[in-house]
Amino acid sequence: MVYKERIQFFSLKCQSILFSRQKKIKALEIKMRKNILPNTKCLRLLSLTFDHKLNWKEHKTYIKIESNSIEKT
């Protein structure tokens, strides 16, 4: 028996991000199953936070907040 595994995406949970250091960028309109994916400046993926400029500022802020909340408990 041969099984074909398919990856299924739920398009309403997906987001798009454009990485660039330029200040003015025309936003892309990416469609998935007739739904337009929202553009975002910051994206979390596998516990890492990526921002549109590819620096770690957002990630460091998130880690700092999380570590402070763990300390208080």
C-alpha cells in the first residue's frame, strides 16, 4: 500500500512577511485558497521571533518578558 501524505494549510492562520532593510516597500498580496494572507512586521516560528528587518530586537524583548514571568512564579 502506498500512502501519499499531504500537507494541509489552514489559510486563515497563515501570515506573510517581507524581509528588507528598506523603509518604503510595497506590500505583497499573497493568496492562498482565495484568501489574502495578511502582511505582518513580526512573525513567530518555532519559538523564534523574526521581524521584517531581520534583527533580534523583538525576540530579545519576548525572551525578557517570558523570563521575568517565570521568575515571579
